[in-house]
Amino acid sequence: MKILFGVFDWGLGHATRDIPLIAELLKNNEVHIITTGGALKILKNHFKDRCRYYDVPSLHLPYTRTPFFKLKFALSSPVMIKNLRTARKKTQKILSAGFDKVISDCRYDVYGDPENSYLINHQVRFSAPYGAQIVAERWLASRMKRYRYIIVPDFEKDGLTGKLSHNLRYIDDDRIRYIGILSHLKKIDVEQDIDYFISLSGPEPQRTILEKKVLSQLEQLDGKIVIAGGNPNSTSNDRGGNFEFHSFLYAEQQQDIMNRAKFVVSRSGYTTIMELAELDKRKALLIPTPGQSEQVYLANYFEKKNYFHHVSQYRLKLRRDIDACLDYKGFEPLWRTTEAVKKFLSVIFS
């Protein structure tokens, strides 16, 4: 079949979690990819000429240096709607070539006929004050009518997303398909010889702000430290004392280093959490991106569940906060990516 696959580009998480899905689709199908920015770079590097690519920006990125993301998000709504309409026009031109299946990972401009269109989304409900949440849920439900099924990379029970994709008000349960966690990383049997792996992923400018804060506190930690800068547009690497700094880690490097790590410090982005679960990493400190309501909600949710400890970026003290993580149990998934991919294919080709 000829398949169009849209990938959201706020950060790199959507691109990396889609890698095992696209890889499986490529075994018997022709795959075209719509995305932009770092996500496009990641997927091109991984799949090279096995796919055809379309550089189509999606939504305006309203991140800020201050914690007032929700206010800026609201003020940016007119620009975001305009962006979505522009992206939709470009997507429609691409769709005119004809596709058997259309799959979208959170790209609301990517859909064809409702019978052959599928949405991947772990955030079917926004984390917001009650009134705003109702409005947002209704808007999401109206967008999701364009898709046959909403595919949630989580478990129907005892999952990771909490209220973000469970107990929904305006979307019929029979249109939701829970497939389990997705990760482009695999667990491998290697010696755990890295004491701390610190991932500085996320959108700018907050990624750089966190990087500066972490680098200023490295002297608090003993042992071997590896830092991933999360910047695919840079090639700089550095070594000093007991640490290594890599501006960016591609899949094989990241898989090797995360498997070797005894402790992980990272954002609380959903893709990162799925990676921790996939690799059976039970000891981790989460630092949600300031103002990003989804990450803040997830970090608090995991804390209450006793999965992982989290700390505000503004209050980060590496030694103190790492010590506070030792009594948390991590998350044990019901199944891992291999089984989730099978469930994904059964939904798409049912």
C-alpha cells in the first residue's frame, strides 16, 4: 500500500516513537512522511531514501523563557489556527497523489477519508482548568471525527497517561485503540558502567536554560556522567573530568548509553517515559519543561503513583534531588514495543 505518515514536530519525541511503526510499515508498503525541523532530520537520518519526505511546518511553537506558557499559548491561538490552515492546504496537495492509508501522529492537518485515516495521540484530553479543559476536549473531539480510530500508545488499564487519555467525555470508547508503549530503543544486555545519563531534550529556549543549570551543578555528582544535549543541529562534543557531553545522540548511540546508565535525569515528556519503561529503568529524576502543562501533569501523576520523582527546573539541585529518587519503583509495562507494533498493525489493516 501507499501510506502517508504525518509526524508532529514539537520536540523530537513523536519522530522517535514513530520509528518502529514506520520501520514495520516499510516491510510491505511505500511510506511518505510529512514533518519538519528536527523531526524531519531525525527521520531522514534513520530511513534515508527508503521513504519520501515532505517538509511541511505544522503549528506555531509558542514556548517562552517564562513559566507563563498557558497564557502565551492562548494568545498564540489565532496564529496557530492560521498555521494549521496553511499546513492543511499543503497536505491536501500531497494527498491528491492518492494514498491507501493516512496516519497522523498529532498532525491535525494530515487526514484523508475518515475510513482510511488514523490518529496516534496520547493526549486526547488537555491538562487545563476545568472550563478551558471542556472547551479543549470538545475541540479535540471535533478534530478526531476525521479519523477512523484514535490509537493511544498506552495501556487501557494501569497506564502512564492518566486522565490525558482515559475516562473521556466526548469521544466514543469504541473509537479508541490502546496499543501499549512505543520506543525506538531496545533493551540490550550490557554492563551498567555509566553512573548518570542526563538528557537535555525539549524545545528552545528551555532546553538551553536547563543545559546551563545542569552544567553548573555537575561538581555535585561523583562517577561517570554522560550528557545528551538534545540538539540535532549541533555537532559539538566535549569531555571534561568525569563527564562526556554529546550535542546529540542518534538512535544507536542513545540506546547503548541509556542501557549502560544506572540513573537517568530527563524531561517528563511522554516519549522519554516510554523509553524508561521499555529499557526497565527504575531510577530517574524528571524535570518537566516549565509551563508545558502535559509534562507538569505527567510528572505529578508519576510522583503520586510512586513511579518517579520530579523537581521544578527552577529548584533543581542535582545531588539533593537524585537522592530523593531512591525509594521510587519505576514503571513495569504490561508489554513492550514489539507487541505494541503488532497491535498497531492490526488496527491499521483491520
